[in-house]
Amino acid sequence: MAKIFEKPADLMGAEGTVLAPTEWLEIDQDRVNGFADVTGDHQWIHVDVERAKEGPFGGTIVHGYLTMSLVNYFLPQLIEVRGFAHAVNVGADRLRFLSPVKVGSRIRGAGEIVSVEEVKGGIQSVVRVTIEIEGQDKPACVLDTISRYFPEVSDA
């Protein structure tokens, strides 16, 4: 369940807050094939099931960038900030791929609020999202995602 902050200012001082893990998500071959179609990355280790059985991973693996893109799926399950006029995804830092995800594996997101600061007109947070692989010690991916929230302006 997402950690809820009623307004962006409530993030101030929340550095170090650990965000409870999400539910598991199974990654199937159809998702991998769809990602390959969208990105044009049809490397055999991702899409050729028969050839990949003889490859270095014993089967197809998920594209690293597909794994990374699922941060966007997991983030709202980790943290919910309310009471803002608008928010923007500023970017990401410190992307690391630590372990391949085999197709058919289940992954989930875990998080931690790394930093929070005031910026012109709003609040910026950095949340470190770790994509864990069920049954594995090493995570698949770690990424610091940067979000900026612009509070609602009162009519007072």
C-alpha cells in the first residue's frame, strides 16, 4: 500500500522513509515481445524462446529498459502525494542493472525517499526504487526517480 502524503510540503523531512514493497508482477513473453516491437529491440535473448534456451540465461530475459520502465508502474503503488496543482517527472539518476530478469519471473518495487528539497514554486523529491526479483538476493534494477510537485494555490 502506498505511503500517502496529503500535500507536497508533507514530504519535507521524510528522507529515509522506507516505502513498503508492491505486489508481485509476473513478466510474460507477450509483454517482452510488445516492448521489442515498440522499441525495435528484437535481440534474440529477449524474443527467440527456442534459441534463448541454449543461450547464457537458459531462456529469454526481459529488456533492461523494460524493467526500468516498470518503475513508472510501481511508483504510484509506493508513494502517493496529494494536494498539488500539477506534478512533473524531472528525470532519473543512478540507474543500475544488477541482475537479469528471466521471462516468467515475478518482480516488485520497493522504495525509499532519498531526498526532498524546496525548488522554485514547489517541492522536489528523489525516490530510490529497487526492482526485486522473487526468490533472488540481487535486485534487477535500482533507479533514483526525481519528481517535482507544485502545490495548489489558495484563493485567500
